[in-house]
Amino acid sequence: MSKKTVSLFLAAMMLLCCVPVFAEGGITVTDMAGREVTLAAPATRIVVLMPSDCECLFAIGAGGAIVGRGTYCNYPAETAEITEVKTGAELNLEEVLALNPDLIVMTKMAQTEEQVKALAETAPVLVTDAQTLEDTYDCLTLLGRVTGKEAEAEKVIQDMKDRIAAVAEKAQESGMTVYFETTPLEFGWGLYSAGKGNFMDEIGTLCGLKNIFGDVEEGGGWPVVSEEDVIAADPDWIVTIDSNGMGDTDAAAVILAREGWKDMKAVKEGHVVIVGSDEFSRPGPRLADAAEELYRLVYEAEAEKPAA
């Protein structure tokens, strides 16, 4: 056998030996848009476009792998040191790809199919779509798999479940109703609320409250509602997101001052509360904080009521 033949044989054997290593190190998952996504190894250079996914990555210990983050990714504080990229309609493909990511994480709601397809031609794209608490757990599991942080993700999920279960156990059924306002009337876009089955609706239920729009499915669970419907439902509680983008304006004070709302139970009894926007509006680990905060706001106020 010639030296050349021996060399070719050895090279072939070395190549074959490498194949099982690649197979064992490869990761294939089905994302939340039903797409099959394959990575050669756990992601180490991630561009994450939405705040909820960014929080999930940090929570499972994969924050160090993020090399680019979307405009509104602001938690935890370390995100400020990460290169910012535009998101949504302003997404710039070249800006994202210039960061040489080995994984791009984006949500179904915020990005178009065309944007996903264009980016996927260069790097693996993982699409998330968490609308419920269970979806949030699934998202954490998915991100744990693609980053090699499965055990850490499971720990975060269990902690969330334990804390949320503790709230539910304390709350029981109160018989009180709640209206969630996610976008204020004053924006001129219409009143947006939480509808059937989304994580905000679930948190209200866990806290023993009945969502007045809990049977509405329109808008993907985030319906536009009318003032007339809110007033007619006359909820015991009104929960609004802090400031709602209105700068230093007190969102609760704005609601309390609305014409036609002053005879509502929640307004007359001062049951209009502001909750943390990011905690309540992002399907991530801080939903456990949201449940605890809502429980505290409602039941501490009830405990302070004078005896009849």
C-alpha cells in the first residue's frame, strides 16, 4: 500500500470518527411556531429581540451568551452593556447578522414570517410564542435546551410554580371581579385588556379574582374593549400597568378622574391599583413576582377595611 493511499485511508478514518461527535453534540428542537431548528452545539452567541426571552435567558444562566439584544430588553441591569439592535418593523437584518450569532431568538407576535425566513438563511432562528403560564414554562424549557441549560431552566420553572401555587393556596376564591387595563384610553388607541386564558387572566384567577373579560378570545387574548362594557361590568378592582408610557403621569389618578367612571365600585372604594408593567406584561420568570404583587395589593387592602 502506497504512502498516499495510507494517508487517504487515515484521513477518511479521522473524518468518520468526527461524525458521531457532531451527532452527539447537535441539538434539534421544535420551536413555538412549529419549526424544526437544529444547532451544531449549545448556542454561545445569541441575538435576542424581545424582553421576555431576554429575561428567560438571564434567569437560566445563559445571559453571558447574548451578544445582541432588542431595543426594549432592559432587565436585568446587565443588558445595558449588550449591543442594542432594532426590533419589530424597524428590524435591520444586516445589523443582527453583523453580530455573527449562532442563534437568533424572536417572538411570533413581534416579527413577520418574512423576517424569520430572511434571518434563518444565515443563522438558526428560534421563534417563541408564550401566551399562558404553561407556554412560559415551555419557553424556558426550549431556551434551556438550545443553550445547554436544561437543569437550570427546570429549576427556574419549579421555583415559579411553587411561588404561584403558594399565592393560589392563600387566595382561594374571593368572589371579587377585576378589570385589567393594558393600554389606557388616553392613548387614543382604544382600551386594551386581558382576555381569555392569557397569563394576566390566569394570574387574576390564581389570586381569586374573576376577570370581567375572561371569556373574550378576540385579539389573541388581548381584546379591545369599550368604556361602556367596563362601566357596565362594574368591577371590584381595576388593575393598570404603571405609567402606561405616560411619563410621570399617575395612571391610577387618570382612571379615577375619568368622566363616567366615578360611580364604579372600584373607583369609589379606591380599588384602582398600579402594577409593575414589565412583571405583568412579559411572559417570563417575573410572572411569579406579578402574582405575589397582585395578591398583596388586593388582600392587604381588604384586610385594612374597617369591620362592618
